[in-house]
Amino acid sequence: MRVSASPFQAKTVSVSASTTSATGTLAAQTENIVVSNPSTTSVAFVRFSSTAAPTAVTTDFPVVPGSQVLLTKPKDAIYVAVILDTGTATVYFSPVQGA
């Protein structure tokens, strides 16, 4: 799949993650998100929600260390939560347009 920057210029959201759930707010019109986990040791677990202040748990969608995944979320899910299995890291959520 080819992806490019979103045409509506939504910006990447960074969430400072740890073993306690942390949240961020995405652009409302964003559907396709590249989730980047730059940690070399921690698995990030991600949850999208239409309700403010969601809580991520370690059974949510895993993003393995040092990887990026392309996820499609519901249009109304503008909130994101992330939790790590160990340590701390900044996890990035970048809007893209898939082709």
C-alpha cells in the first residue's frame, strides 16, 4: 500500500507513553493513521475511541518495538490511548491518505 501525507494538513500527534495509559486527540477527519513505536524494547498497545479520556490496556492492538503500522479507525474516534508493557517512550500517530 502506498501512503502519503494527509491533504488536510493534520499534524502528527505524539503521546508520552508508559505503563500507565496516556491519551491524545487526533484530527476529526482522519481515518488512516500510521502508528510509530520507536521504542527498542516496549510493546505499545493502542486504542481509538469516540469518548474522551479512553484507557488503553495490554489486550488492545499491539505495536511491536521499532515498528510502524497503518491502522484505519472509525471517523468519530478522535481520541487515542496508549500503554506500554514496560518502560517509557513517545508513540506517534500520523494521519495519512492511503492509495
